[in-house]
Amino acid sequence: MKKLLAASAMFFASAMLFAYNPPLAGENIFKLSNPVLSGGGASASGGPFGDVVPGSIAYNPALTAAEQRTAINAAASFLVDTDSDGGFGWGFHAGAIFPNKWMVFTAAAEGVFSSAPCLDVGKQTTIHLGLSKEIVEGISIGLNGYFGYFFGDGADFIIGADLGFLYSTESLGFLKNPRIGVSILNMGKPLSGDYAVNGINGSASGTSYPAIFTPRLSFASEIFSLGSFKNRFTGAFSVDAYFPTFQNAVFDLAFGVSYNKIVNLTLGWEANVREIAETKKVSWPSLGLGLHLVISSGDTKETREQNEFIPAVSWQNLYGSVHDIGVGATMYIGMTDDEAPEVYLWGEQISMDDE
């Protein structure tokens, strides 16, 4: 035990010695390529409504543990710098969630390519592979492995693992469907520090990002529900705090309103303490919109198949001149099983809802 504590102390002390100079948006680069994440869902608890895409495992590997359906997601983003000397960047995201009776496997690939003066995050692609499982009802764990390659302004790679935990329940006082997420991210090799992009202090020295060893805490819940059963508005929020290499503090807030769980409108805003202190630049809140559409096929109840299709868009003004516009869609194969089983005894049907 003493050796373990001593090794842990040395690890944290050495982490403090890393030069901390990420570029603007470097700590949250993975969300720039997907509208669900950039629109307020980049959260260790899944955002206000728990809308999860494959790339969500970059914030908490446990988020996909309760998923019952195979899901496929594709998205793209466009980064437009409106300054006279600005530029253009773009991003992509593709991934899938594969549940089985033992665990849930998730794969996500994303890339961001931008050398705009106000969003100089370089060019990178990263692959996350995750395993998650609900160990008991309401408690889930997850583990990621990831590999990323940065090129164009030099060349380097990142490799490592993420660990996550998620707790959910039906109510907590007046709060409905609360969720608590805890994750430890980027445990592995960061960039070497000589990748040629400009950090928040204006120089290209020590620009290692995302920060090695980043703990993240999150809480999300529904806070109100108004209207009738067929016309109901639900409000929810999420709040995250994370601490890159224990040298910065970042707070991510999101609020959403849903109409009958069909139309979700979200607002998100992130406050990065070191970015604001070093550059005096603050981003606008993000705006996200998602539609939950059910696609049915088959003529009878026995042959009918239903899939869920969720297109999403987002917009955010970053640091005063960069507009991040995201588009994407997720397809869920099948519908969540939320009906009681039907039991037949001696030719008679008995519903498990019958008392």
C-alpha cells in the first residue's frame, strides 16, 4: 500500500510539471465533430436528456452500458472563421454501438482539421474503442482504449485509456431521472509538446492536448414536466466540471427542453478558466436541435419492425469569430423494450401488468 501511495504521489507531482499550453478548444476537441456533443451533450452524464452517440464514450465510457439497441451514427462539422485573415476547417464523426447479453461494445472515429488563427487545433484523427456494462440496476462501468494521430503541423500520436462510472435512478427529491457520472480520461501518452500549433499563451511550446489524466464529474436530471400526456414539455439540465492535469478547471453547463421526447432543443456553455484568463476570449452558448422519428415497416403487429432515426444539427460561435456548424444523424435498430411480457397459459393470454 505504501508503495502504491508513493507511486501515485510521484505520478501527480510529475503531471504538474508538464507545461500547460493547449490551443483554444484543445481540451474539448472531440466534441467539435458531432452536433449532439457540441450542442450540449459533451457530458459525463450524457447531457440534459441522456442522448448518447458513440463519441460520447470520450467523456464517460459507461454511458452506453444501458443501451439495448444497435446504433449507427455519422456526422460532420464545418468550422468557418469570419475574420478577414480567418480560414476554414471541418470535422467528421462515425461510430456504432453493439449491445449483447454480456456487455456493450462501442467504436467511434472522429477527426478535426483546422488551422484557422482563432481555432488552431491542427489536424488529427482519433479512434475510441469501449466496453461497458450495467453491473446492477442503475450502476454502470466502462473502459475505453484510444489511439490518435496528429499530422500536418508536425507529427505525433496519443494512446491511452479512459475509465468511467454512471449511476442513475428514477428520482431524487423533486428531481426526476437523475444521473451521476464520474470519469478519468486520457490516461496514457499525450502529445510530445512540440506539435506546431499555437497554445493559449500565444506560443507553440508545450502544446500538449488533450491534457493527460483528466478527472471529470457530472450531474444531470429532469427538473420540470408540464402539460398533458400527449402534449408534454420536459426541462432538464446537466453540469460538468473537469480538471485537465490538475492545472485548469473547466465547467460545462447545458439545459434542454423536450416536446413529447420527439423534439429536443438544447443550450450548452463551457467556461474554461485558463482560456479566459490567458486570452480574454469567451465563446457563445451552443444551440442544438434533435428530432426523434420512428420508422415502421410491416403490415401486422407480428411482422412490424420499428427503428428510430434521430437527425441533429448544432451551431456555436467560438471565441468571437469561428462558427461551428454541425449536422448528423443516428439510427437505432429496433425499439427499446418497455412493454410488459405476454404470458400464455392453456391458450389464454395473461398480461404481466394485470393485478
